[in-house]
Amino acid sequence: MKKLLHLGSTPALSFLGRFVAATGLCAILTHAQAASPIAWEVLDAATWDCDAINVSVYPNQSAAGSITFELEASPNVTWWKGLAYIASGKLQDEAWTQAGSQSRDSLTVTTSQIQPSDQIELKKAKIFGVHTGMYLLTDPTRFPDASKVVFAWTQDSCQYQAFHLRQASGPSHMRPGSSSAVQLEITNTGNTTWTGYSHYIVTAGGVNQAFNIQPFFPLAAVVQPSSTLLVTVPITAPKQRGIYTLPFQVWQRGSNAIYGNDVRASGTPMTIEVSDYPGQVAAPSSPAPTRVPGLVGKTQVDAENDLRKAGLTPGHVNHQGDPNTTIADRIVWSQSHSAGSKISEGSSIDFDTMDAPPASPSGVAGVDVYNCSKKLVSVWVYESFDWKHIADLAPQWNDGLCPATGTPVDVSFSQQGVVAIAAVDRSLIGCKSGHPSESVCVRRGGALMSDPNGPRITMGVN
């Protein structure tokens, strides 16, 4: 098999902070999680992470006594993609693509050495550009000698969010204890058909409970792209008179329990006056402002509880990590409204989560960042609830070797906690802001535990 050149033979530092200790060699932030097994025949359909990968077999396109595995990325596919060949539990070779620089790569395996227990792992760049194992295929003996097997990655993003959720009809006034109904109009604006029970209406919150609305219920219908579903929600007015605001959301069901899934759309909250006659209760002129709590570094459970205590609503949650991780083991690393800012009560706050690094004494005191690429990069650190620009780093190209020669950027940590580091390349396709919050701008990065008393590590940007 050909040598794996683009990462060298240096042990990798995982997304959750596994460190190379005794050797003193550099650690590169790359591989994130164990890939999930997947059947060959379902790759064509959108996977749980919204990828579509077409597998085609071409006879007599490789040398006799060998099989070639080729990875090909469509023009619409972003970031880094990888195809790894694993035998006896060890990486043997890897092919990769990178948007804007390499759209096709291949590796060749000797046919006589292929075993049913061998595996093919498909990987992609996730949060901060970290190379993450996604899908694991088994038994490559299914392919005939001298064939070329092409993995065409044609889709790599979720495009089925229900962006259009609105109140189609419903009462603006109800008498205490009376019954009525609200009709919600939900439009599938993406390119994927919703199957039965794949999406849920969510009505979490004390106000919804006051109207005797169940916390969540499934949309037991098939909804084609561009189609609209009308959902009727029965409601019963509370005995207490007042002006009530009812928020509704749509969640997409994933591989976890319903409470671990992401919010995909939030509708405009509807207002209902509960009184003996319309106008009896004076409506407030505008929602009271409330201060946004700091969510970064907290578990998703604590973050959602803090938002509700502040009179706010959890919005879209984008989890970058293992989909099977419970929300108690997910850490917030970014939020849509900065901590301390003031917004209207009842507003929704979006945030991003990652898998929690293990509580371990092996946190690092700092990272020495080398720029092994041919492009200028800027080094950023996420610490104390905000991204901070550390320094720009000129190319330190040294025939592809990493770590490169020259003086690195020194990133040091003053306290224990969860931090993130990112190397931003403004030349990457789609990068507009040059800020690490725009994921397409990040060439390399990752999350780790910091500890002023820990060792220093090296991060190579290539």
C-alpha cells in the first residue's frame, strides 16, 4: 500500500484530548470519534449526518492482483473528506479530498491480503476541521480482483430544516377554562422527504403546560420537499387571567431519545389573552429585556435550564460530535448571543455543542502552533466565553514535513477548563469573515482540556 503522506506518521491528538506524552513528539489535532457501522446499500441515501455517498464498481480498472479504492468529492461538497483502509484494527492507508485543492484520491490494496474482517472507514472534517470517523463498512472481499471501487461523496450537509413554522389560525382570546385549537403550518423547505415520526412539534415550557399542551408529539406523516403540513394542537385555557405567549418548535428526530435532539425551527410565539372579555387584561407594551446567561463550558442540560430561568428559550442546537452522546455529556462551546447582552424575554438562543472532554489530569498548559501549509493562517483561541485572535503565522512549508521549521505561535493557558484552538485560513473557499465562528474558514483546530500544570503539545497546520 502507498504511504500516508499528508499527515505523516506522528500520533494524532483526538478531539477529546488524548495526548502524546512520553515521546515528546508533536500531536496533531485530527481524529475525533469511532465511526458508526453502516450497511453498504444505505450509503446512497442521506445518512444520520446528512451525507450521501454513491459506491460504484468498475471491473478491470485496476492492476491484476489488486483493488483500487477511490474517493471522489462533488463540487458542492465542502471541507476535508477521507477514506481509510483498516486491517487487524490498524490504519493501513488513507485517501483524502479537500475542497478547493484536491477532489479525488485513491489507495490500492493487494487482493490476496484482503480479509472479511478488514474495514473501510469514511471520515469528514467536523468542528474546527477535525478529521472525524463517521461510517464504518466491513468485508471488502465482496469486490472482484482488478476492480476500481469509487466512493462518490455527493452531499455533506443537512438541508431539510423546517424553516417555515407559523401559526395558521388560532384564538387571540379565550375565556378561563375554555377549549380551542391552534393550527400550525409546517413547510419542508429542504431536499429530503420527512418520513413518519421523523419530526416532532415541541411545546416545552410552563406556559404551554398551563394550556394543557403535551410537551411534544410526532408528525406522523410523510412530507415531501416544498410540501406543507397543517397540524392541529388542542389547547385549554388556564383559570388564571392574563396575557400568555405560546412558543412552538420543530425538532428533528436523531438516533437519541427525543430530549437529545436538535431544534430545527422555531415559530413566532403566539399571544392569547385569557379573560372574561377581550381587552379586559392590558397587554404589555413590549417584552421585558433580560440578560443572556453565559452558556459556554456548561453541559447542554445546564445551559437549557439557565436559559429557561432567564426567561429565554433554547433554540437551534448544533451538535458536532458523536450523535449517541447524551445531552448531559455535551458541552456548549458557542452561543448566538454573547453572555451579558440583553434581549427580549421569550427570545430563543441558538448554541453549538461538542462531546465533553474527559475529566483528566492530562490537560495541557499550552500549544505550539506550526504552519506546515503554504498559506498564511491566523491562530485563535476560545477561552473565557469568547474567541481571541492570538497571532498571524506565515507559511513554514518544509517539503510537507510537520511540525515545520521556524518559530511557532505560543498559546498558553492560565486556568483549567475546556478550550478550543483554531487556525483560520482566509483563502479557503467560502470563507468571508476570516473568523473561526465561520467553520468554513478553519483549516485545523480542536477542543481540549487546559491545565497550567500540564505538559505543552504541538499542533501542526497542514
